[in-house]
Amino acid sequence: MTRAREQPVLREFRVSDRFAVKSLVHRTIAVCYPAYYPLEAVRFFANYHDEQAVLRDAQEGYTLVLEKAGRILATGTLVGEEIKRVFVEPGLQQHGLGRLLMRRLEEQAASWGVGVVRLDASLPAKPFYDRLGYATVEAAFLTVENDRRLDFFRMQKLMEKTP
């Protein structure tokens, strides 16, 4: 079988993935966020999702990567009851990869006994989470460099009880 035909593999994060995950996150922010946010907010997102944060959250929680032919195409993390850092390669969005990641993260949360999963959704990500059944708890914002606003939404979803 050729590499081009390989199916993506969803697996747990390894420490050696930290740079590739950070690069995916930063690439996605650079491509998707400027249409929604001022430059200062885009910079804030990139700084917030640095390599140390990727590694720390993976150590404290449960991080998945979707990999194909040695390249990480998507990632997502569950820390306690919070889903964080769900990013999909920009050219591969709208193909079900994010939905697959979210389903696995939600299954993990349910297996841990989490009753309500919470997340903060960026402006471009909110419609995705709406489609997955997340409810907006509140609209929120941070003030970033040059008194610019970074708007986002606090969202949550009630988990199904597993027998």
C-alpha cells in the first residue's frame, strides 16, 4: 500500500509530537484567525499555544493526534472537564476530522465520569461546536496588546451517562 492511501491514525500524543503539534496549531491560527481577530489577538493565541503549553496539557490530561504518513493533521486535548486546543490542518477542515477528535475526547471524558464538558470557543470555531451540541454559557473577551479585544465563547455539553 502506498503512503498516499494510508488512512489517518488517531493515537495518543507522544512527547516527540510537541513541536509538530505546536506547528499545526500556529499554522491553523495564522490561516484561520486573521479574518476574525485583530493582529494582537492572533499573536496572543499563538503565544498562548506554545510548546510548553502543549506539553503541560498533554502531561496533565489526555491529548490525541491524528496522523497520516508521519504528519500530524489534527489534535485535541482533554484536561479534567475541559477540552482544549482542538485544531485541524486548515486545508482538511470540514472533512470530519475535528468531529472524530471531539467524539474520542468526549468518550474519554465520559469514561472519567465527567458529567459536563466545558470549552472556550474562538469566533471561527463556535459554529463547529454548535453543530456538535455545545451550548453557549456566555460570550467573553480578553483585552490583549494595544487594548484590542479577543472575543470568545464559554461553552459546555452534558455528557451521556455510560452504563
